[in-house]
Amino acid sequence: MDSPQAVNGMESRARWKYLDSILSTKSPYADPDYIPGEDVITFLESSRVLVIGAGGLGCEILKNLALSGFKDIHVIDMDTIDVSNLNRQFLFRQSDVGKSKAEVAAAFVESRVPGVKITPYNGKIQDKDEDYYMQFKLVICGLDSIEARRWINSTLVSMVDMEEPESLKPLIDGGTEGFKGQARVILPTVSSCIECQLSMHAPRAAVPLCTLASIPRQPQHCIEWAHIIAWDEQRKGDVLDTDDPEHITWLYKTALDRAKQFNIPGVTYSMTQGVVKNIIPAIASTNAIIAAACCNEAFKIATSCAPYLENYMLYTGDSDASGLYTYTFAAEKKDDCPVCGNLAQTIRIDPDMTLGEFIASLAERAEAQLKKPSLRTESTSLYYQAPKQLEEQTRPNLEKKMRDLLTDGEEVAVSDQALAIDFRYKLVFER
Amino acid sequence: MTATATTPPPIHAPTAKEKKYDRQLRLWAASGQQALEESHVLLVIAGNGDVCSGSSVAGVETLKNLVLPSIGNFTIADSAKVTEADLGINFFLTSQSLGQSRAEECKQLLEELNPDVQGHAITTPLSDLLQDPSHLRPYNLIILCAPLPQEQRRIFCEHAQQYSVSLIHVQSAGFYSSFSIQLPSVFPIVDTHPDPDSIQDLRLLSPWPELLAEAKALDDLDKLEDHDHGHVPYALILLYYLEKWKQNNEGKAPDTFKDKTQFRDMVRAAARTDNAEGGEENFDEAAAAVLKTVAPFSIKSGCREMFEKDSCKVINKDSASFWIIAAAIKSFYETHGVLPLPGSLPDMKAKSADYIKLQNIYKSKARKDVAEVAQSVRSMEKKFSRKDVILDGEIEAFCKNAAHVKVLEGSLLPQLRIENGDVQTRKTMLKELQNTETLLPILLAFENGSRSQLDDMIANNGKIDFEALNNQFAEVERVGGRELHNISSVTGGMVAQEAIKIITRQYVPVDNTCIFDGIGGTTLVLKL
Ligand SMILES: [Zn+2]
């Protein structure tokens, strides 16, 4: 790797006057062994970091890292710029709509902050292997997808080699919703990981199908009906594209008709879009808070100039009691974490439920959230989503009761193609 | 949680503007957006350049977070020229900005973020601007980046008090930051966006005749067919069994915790279990709702405090429309012992038609209550010959949110009260300093020269953690007013959230001080 001096070229340090000054004195909170000064600055500049996501959080993160003394930044994002991004993703302009987020964001920050190198990758995190992730000092995530978070988390956990301290890549993760957000620091295998904390981010309970089909009461029930039931029945063969205005308009009208039939008020186009695309409100200010909180942790970890967050900060900006509050705490590492623990997780089930019902329940269980799981026991394959032949072969099991497939307390291995790891569950019969 | 827009015409494809601002309109709706677009924010930076960046980055980052959601206008008052050190912390400057006006350069690069927003720059020294404070009239929110010379800070604050304009005082240095908000002396908020779980108001212990009739119409629950029995809405189940309970308890509703658990068991026992599911969802919902909904009506402190204010008790021809409605609601409360019914019904297991019927019973009662409040509003308008008629929509919104309305009372910026040696402020600080994890010393360390005042105040106080206090002072001193971009960016986000709350009059702003510690990752909110 180039030495920081070479990256800098002839550029003077005058630009970094404030940063240099803060890194050249010692905080009362710094570790007693910490030595401030040039070595710290050199180390910071040579730290290669990865940013996952170049959206609302990612734009802020890139700006913040560039202005924190990091010089070698990589960014991954598979998305292109949409007009609804412009209210917060401040590195993009109207004329950028349709272009790659990672590329536009990288070019913008590089041109604004001379001497910083930003390498974009327009694609999926799953395209990259362990060798790729091994080159970074740390990883910062600004994602809205739980699945991608779980994937990078399990990848970083599995990369840790106890003999090689360098293989441990701190993961800093941010997320927002409306006026709220969270920032967390994860030391894979050492501290609580994303998977350990999964049940804190439980998915919203789905509306029962029978409510949608026969007794809708809310406008959302009518929209879900149009989305889940009517579309498949009435537009057989059309693949629903939630970005296609014609498709949304169709769903909206269909939902509106159904609502009229049941005298349910309140279906709107905007609500239809919100329900169907699962839109989460997002604003610039919350992204700014969370992204900068994450980069502040990256800065402290890379320089050791002050202690880092242990390990979770929850920010609530819409409290009607106090205006705002933060809740900072140490989330616990779980022995039965399917990713970083070594014990199987216990799940209690009704032995009379079918395998098919059990698989469906795995999507909603807070501690699992698996959408397309394949299951096997030590001795047999219970159900495989793929390949086709194996799927056909195991499909009859879906109708069978759990008690006929397993013994009480038996362990099953569960894998989901969206995630990089096998989960172990111990299934205990209830009732 | 998400604001409901008014029902659009049958086919209402979103406009270009609605598309661009979709993710925020779901929070503060068109009314909040309009308030943002009509506002003009002034950012004041004391350009004193070389060692200290004067919290300028926290200020500019705040503006970024306001320009993106489309504030109408912003003005930066800053007489400094751009230095190289600015380029290392401020994203809204380029190498070409060196030596130019910092206000002009930032203004230009911020404007690029959103063509809907107008920026302005004032580059003359603050002393010129303040020669005639009437120059401050166009702004409806003033943000001061600290440190500012004390006399100048005082002029801004006094102007803001005089004209009932909100002001935010921001400081960011090293890993610490703080902001304090000076609100107008009366700052009412109707749309406080309470937690959706806390807004249920079913009035099960004070049902009105139509609601009670609906429960009575069930006749004998035990005689219902299984399917019907499993679809009675839980609100009616509870009303039905409350009547039974009262028959056995001298007409009294369950009151103590013990009563309520017994009542809950009674409801639970009434569920039919001889079916495939081994129970009934609606009865589960009913049992789960007992503790929360079987309770006498009570008003929250925010509402009670509002009723106690003189502005609410004494209405005259100059009363603001807020207080006229508040007074009307107060008289409603005094007459009926309850607030106007909000009229929303949570989702519950039920057949569609039964649910809609029940929903309409709640809605029409709410409309009736609004009409009664409106009538007393109109009679006050007439009594005082007011020209401006209060809109029905305003009365309706107030009635709907009445239980959660808040009136905040702003007073002079705490930093000025500290400077004045205000006794009450000192008392509050002394109490706060005894909390082991307090961050208050950071704010005091930010205020130049307050250490000696502090030492006087806390001398020999055994309850104070002097080590923590000294460390916070030492850290502030160490960084000497130099900003870290990350901390200023966190702060700019927090201050922008507060600015949005103040401008839209939605959500509840911090009252009045917040301190952020980027080392521990914590905040302290306190009323100084
Ligand atoms: Zn874990």
C-alpha cells in the first residue's frame, strides 16, 4: 500500500489543522497506553474501510469519513438513484436519477475532498468473497435491508480466525425510521452480533389471511387483499413491479373497490404505495445523526483516541414526553446465537402443526425471520427449497405433522439461501 | 404515527413534488410541509477564525438537513473568509472557496442541494447587522453558533423574545456538543404525534347511550352461534361483561388491581374452547385489553396545565384562536367530566359490518362533541366580536388531539440566565450536578469563565463527582473549540430535527437543553 505521504502528494496539512490538533493531544478518557501524534494520524490515513450502502445513510457516511481523515474508502451499493431519494441523499441531483448510487456518491465526495480515494462497486455484497472483505480495517453498514445486514454479519463472524487478530473486522451498523434510529458497534465473535439482537427488531405481525379474504376492517386490509390475493387471481402471469405506476394504480383501484364494498374509508394512493412497497419514512436529519454517530465510532476505533461505544445507542427524536432521548446500553452476546454462539437455539412448537406451517412460522418468529428456509435433521432431509428435484422429493413432508417427522427436543439445521450460515434449532414439543 | 392526508379524488397519481418529498410527507403531512416552505431560517456564525471554528460546521450541517426537506429560505450571517482549516471540516466549501466569504460559499453549495430553496448571505460584521435589530424581522427561526460575543448573543435573544420567534443556541467542540432552545413564552402544540399505543380512548366506563345500546343488543352472548361468538368486537365483549360485573358488585365497575384481574379472568373464562383453535381470538384481545381500557377517564398533566393557565381562564378579544378553543374544551370538560371523544377505534377481530358499525358509533359521537365545542367557540367569537373566524378544521383537530395537547413555556436562553446569576437556574444546575452521570459540566465548560461561578456553587458539596466534572472540563479545554466533523454532523441532525418540530408545530421540541457526549454515546436532556 502507498504510504500516506505519497497519497497526500504535496498537499499541506493545513486543511487538517483541527483534526491534527485533536489527535496530537491526549483525552482524559483515552487508554493510558495511548500515544497521540503523527503515528495515529498515519494509521488513520492508511486504514482501508468499507461502506455498505450509498443511500440515505451511505451518502452521509462517505462525507463523514472523508472529513474524518480516512483516505481509502470503498463503497458497495446495487441500487440506482430514484427521485424519492432526493429529499435526503444529498450527493445526488435530479440529473443523476437512474445512475448508480455507489458511483455517483464516490465521484462527488472525491471531487469535494481532495486526497481521498473512494472506490465504488455497483453490485451486491454477496458478489464478494472473504478475500475481498479481509482487506478492510472495518466495515460500516448503512442499509435498509435486514437480510443484507444478516449476511455481512455472518460473513464477518465466520472470517474470524483466533490466531489472526487482523481477521476480526469491527462492524458498525446504523439504521433509521422516521425520527428514530440506532447505531451499534459489533466486534464479531467478541461482542453481541446482529443475529444476537435480531429479536429486538421483530417484524410487524402479518394480518391473518382470513381477515384479508373475508372480514377486512381497515383500508390496509383492502390494499393487502389487492396485493396478495387479487393480483394473482386477476392478473395471472403479470409479475408485480411495485415501481410500475400502472401496477400501483391497479392495486389502488382494486383496493378502493373492495373498501367501498365493505364501507371502509381511507384507502389512498399514497397508502397503497406505502403498504405494497413497505415504505419506511426517512428524513435527512435522522440519517445525519445516525451516520455521524457511526462514523464517530469508526474514527475512535481507528485512532484509539477515545473509547468506543459499548455497544448500542438508540435515538428517539419524536418523544412526546421529553422531545428526544437516547438509550445507550450493552446488548448481550447470546450463547445460543445461531451465528456467533455455539449452542442450538430452542424453539417451542406445537407437535401437531405440519412442517409446512412450521416453515411459514419461521418467517414471523422474531428470533428466526427466515423467508425461504431449507431444513434437515442429522439423519434426513426434511424440506429443501432447491434444487428442483430435491424440492419435489421432500415436498410431501410439508403436509406431515412435526411429531411424525421428529422426536421431542431433536435438533434441526436450517439454512436460507439469503443468508450465509446454517442455523441450529432445538425443537421442543409443547402442549 | 404517519399523518393521514385528506382523501384524494379517486385517481390521484402523486405530483412530482409529492414524489420527491414522499418519505417525509408520511411524517408531517402537507400541513407540515407548507409550514416548512413558508419559513425563513437565520444562521449566525461569529467569524473569529484561526483557532476555533465557532461551531460553524454544526450550523451549516443543520442547514443542509433543512434545505433537503425544503425549507423556504435560509440566510447565513457570517463575516469570516474561508481558511484552509475550514476545508477540512466543512463539506460545503471547495478548494476554490479559499479566501472567499464563508457565508457566500456555503450558501451557494447548500442551494445546490435543492432548487426549491432560496439562500441568502450576510457578510458584513454582526455588529453592523445588530445596529438595527429590525433587520431580524424576516426570520422565524434564529440559530446561533457559539461562541458569540455576549452582548451580541443577548441582542438576538431579546429580539427573539420580543417577537415570539424561536431561537436555538448551538455549540460543538471535540467530542462534545450542546444546544439550547429559547421558545416563545407560550408555545402550544396540538399535533404532538403521541405514541399510537397510548392514544386509545374507548370510554368503556363512561359509555354514551348509543354505545351502551350496541352492547345491550348482544342480548345473551351465551346463546350466539360459535361463529358469531368468535366475532364479537372486544370493546363490546368488555362492555357486556362490565354490565354483568356491576350487577354482582352493587353497580360498581372493577376498580382495584385485584378487581381488574378478577374481571379479566371472568372474560377469559367466557371464551369457548371446544373448537379447533382451543380458544377465541376476540376474547384473547378482550382479556389483554382489560388493564388498559377498564379505567376511569383521566386527563393528562399537559392538558390539566393548559386549563390552569390564565390565557385559558380569561378570554378576551385579543385571545389567540388556540386559547379560545382551549377554553371551549375546558368548559366541555367541566360539563361532562371527559374530553371530546377522539373517535378512532383500534382494529379488533370482528366481522366487517359489525366493526364498521361500531367505528361509526365512535365517529358520530366524536362529531357531536366537536359540534358542541364549536358552538361554544362561536359564542365566544360573537361575544368578543372577533373578525377572524376560527376554521372548523382547527377545532376538529384540537378536539381529536385534546388529550395530548401541550403548551410549552419558553424563557430566556439558559446561558443568559447563567450569566445573569439567576437563582432558580443555579438551583436546577446544582441538583443536576449531583447526578453521577450528568453531562452538565460540558455545557458549563462551553460557557467561558463559568468555572469560577461553578466552583463557588459547588464548593465542598459531598454529593458531586468532582473527578467526572474535572474530566469533562479538561476535555473541553483540550480541544479548544475545534470541531470534529462527525460530532458537528450529529449535532446538525439533532438541531434540524428540533427546528422541523418548531417550524411545523408538530411533535414536541426539547425544552430546553440537550448535551451530547460523543465519547460515551449518550445525551442529557434537561430543563434549565
Ligand atoms: Zn451473535
